[in-house]
Amino acid sequence: MRFSDCRKLFLAHVLALTASIVTFAAVRAQDAQPSESIQLVLNKAKVLQLPANASTVVVGNPAVADVTIVRRTKYMVLTGKGFGETNLIALDSQGRSVGESVIRVSASTNSMIVQRGMERETWDCTPRCQPTFSLGDSGKYASENAGQMQSRNSSVGGATQRPAGAGF
């Protein structure tokens, strides 16, 4: 066998080995990627169907999103708790992963942020702009609005509360 033939054979083997390594790495990277992305809005909930055979659901960072399983159904409720990204993993009864998703929590598109020097305020504009509070608002603004909302909710809740078992 001539030197040029050996060299061609060697290059062909190197090329085939490189292609195998790249393919293996791509398959492994694809396996590691979550199957879907779930978009949430801060302080909003979304009902989703659980993956088949899921018995446990884990959220990577509960400060970003929270999950509640609806009992005796195949549904879960995801709620955006903080801005950012986390993941959700569904496990079967043996602890094996049966699904994984990325959760991204963002601000509402109907909100307006007002910056006054170092003080920040959030307004919800659906359909008219009303004060609300969100992560990143100044402490004074957030506590004033939280107090007003709590006062309103307790006065409304007091009028509609019913004793346990009273029915509708």
C-alpha cells in the first residue's frame, strides 16, 4: 500500500470517528434538553396536563414558579411567583423522569412601570391603569398598595364568608 493510500485511509477513519463523536454529543445534548418550554406571567396561574404516569412533580426553583397537583386528576396548576427561569421535572412512581420542561416567568404585557428617580411603581393597565405592585417596586409603594389591597379584600371577604358546610 502506498503512503498516499494509507494517508487517505487514515483521514477517512479520523473523519468517521469525528462524525461519530459529534453525533453522539448531539444526541446526548438533545436528551438533556427539556422537551418543552412553558411561558407564565408573574402572579398568574395556568392549568396543564401532567405527563402520562407522573406521580411526583418537582419545580427547580419555587421562588420562580409554584406547582399544585389537582387531586384525582391528571392536571397541575403552575403559578408564576418571580421573574426568571426554572425547570419542572415529572417523575413516575419508581422515581424515573417521565417529562421535563423549562418554565419562564415574565411580566404582564399590560403593565406599565413608572420610574421616579430611584423609586419604581407598577401599574396594571387592563383596561384602565390601576396601581398594583410587583417585584422590584420601591418598598414604600409596594407596602402602601399591599395594605390597601389587604384592607379591601378583608372587607369584601367578610361580607361573603359562609360557615363551613353552609353550602351555596
